[in-house]
Amino acid sequence: YEAFNDPRYIKIDEKPLLLIYRPALLPNSIETMARWRGWAKQKGFPGLYIVSIQSFDELTPNEVGSDACTEFPPNQGTKVKRADMMILNSDYEGRIFDYNAMAKSYCCREEVDYIRFKGVMPSWDNDARKPGRGYSYVGSSPSSYAKWLGEACKETMKNETGKRFLFINAWNEWAEGAHLEPCRKYGYAFLDKTRAVLKKYIVPKGE
């Protein structure tokens, strides 16, 4: 309640924005979200704007009871294996995929009849969570990420004003190799590319 009342909290149609990572794990997501909206109204809000995340399940808002959904790369992207990588660990059981092929698949998705916010990621390698068994996407770079982000922004601008949201996976998910935070390899490059793409869409105050 205190967080929702913070003036910095993001709202859509005056409703606090709430993301649900895996709605399918809720015993009855539709009834649960209805209760949450009722609670929000009791607290003086017009309701909640709930966004379900299409992570492991590509469920629609109608199926789970949310107002919209968002992509969560790389989970629903195309997985193109890279067979040209040299494996030094003889016990390695992980998978290696092409980052750019996955990014392209997100840029070419078919339109849907519900609100689906775009999602992008700078990179991915969760071998730290599953040593020798992780999924790694090779070929990512600040430039390839910026190209994907640019395409996602173009799609996002098709949404009505007030619903032009785009989600980035992630700010500091180091255990999955998905981070915008500065690193030794690229420094501030991912952040700089993000700024360069987004500043094209900033409208000066008063216009």
C-alpha cells in the first residue's frame, strides 16, 4: 500500500502497475487477481493494472485474468543452436544458442489481439546457476542489443499513449548473465546504447 502511494510508482489509467512472473502457479489466477483488484479499490485506487509475464507459459491475459502481458526473453524466443563453439569442459551438458537469431525471432512475432508489451535483454548465460548445465546465448554485444531495442521501441510506439511500456531483462541479473549494469568487458556500453536509443523518443517538456 505504501509503495503504491509513492508518487514515483508507475500507474496505468491511474491504477498501480503490478507484474506477475508466473501466474500459472497461482491456484486460481483469475479469482486471485480479482481479489487483489478489490483490495486496491478498498484502499482508494481505481484498481490494479496487472501484467502477466510470458515466461515459461505463453498464456494470454484472458486465460490468467490480467490486463496485459509482457514478453520475457529468452524464454519464448527461437533457439538456434551454435555448433561452432569449442567446448573445453568434457563434462559440459549445457546448451549454446545464437543471440541474434533469438532477438530476430522476437522482432518478427505475429500480432496478437491483446496487449503484449515488448521485452528485450542485453545478454544471457545462466551457467552460474547451473554449472556445466546452463543455457548460454552467444553473439550479444551492445550494438546487437541496441538494434533489437530499437525495433522493440518502434513496436511499442504503436501502443496508445500511457501504455507505451517496454521491459528489459534485466538490470542486474548477474547469475543469468543478463545485466545493464557496467561490467569489465563492456563498461557502460549497454547503458550508453540504451540511452542513445531511448532519447529518440523523449518529448521535451512543454511540447
